[in-house]
Amino acid sequence: MAMNPVGWFEIYVDDMARARTFYETVLALELTALGGGDLDMWMFPAHNGMPGSTGALARVPGMKAGGNSTLVYFACEDCAVEAARVREAGGELLRDKMSIGEHGFVAHAKDSEGNMFGLHSMQ
């Protein structure tokens, strides 16, 4: 079966309210609550039939935020726009928008929980 390799992602957080505010502010979107036992999860918007994947912020007992080695890239129209919101939202901008040649542009940041993430755009 042909498909994109990533089907779901989770970003572990320590303070869900702070993390939700951070991502909703930087990406200008609204997360949706997912129920499930002792998990506190908030899902990023999903657009069925569109390329890419979705995932969620997750607060899980015993799973500390930050210090991991997986990098999630959020798709943007112009990643400089979202990068400009990072500091104001409580994060740290690690790398301003930079060219990656024919593959577009990226910016790197840390969220309010210390997790590194990327922003990607073609313009």
C-alpha cells in the first residue's frame, strides 16, 4: 500500500494548558480534546483526504517533555510567519527561516515544554 510514512505523532508535554496555548498561538489553530483513561491528549486538526499526518499533544504519567530526539515539522504557507510567533507564545526560536534549496524553507524552535520542532514551507 502506497502512503506517506508518518501516520500519527505525539508531542509529550508537562503542562497541557501552557503547551496548548503555545501551539494554538504559534500555528493559529485550535486543538481538540481526545478522551482516554489517564491520558490527557489534545489533537491537531485533521483534514481527511489531504496529504500529511496529524497528531496530538499528550500528557502521560512517567513521560517527561523535552530532551527527545524526534523532530516534527509543521507545514506552513510561509514558515517565517509562525516563527515570528514563537517567542511571544513562550518558546525559543533556534533558527530563523532558512532555505533548503528546492525543498523550500525551514525554521527550528523549542516549544513551551522544551520540545524542539520544525516549521516547513515552500515559500
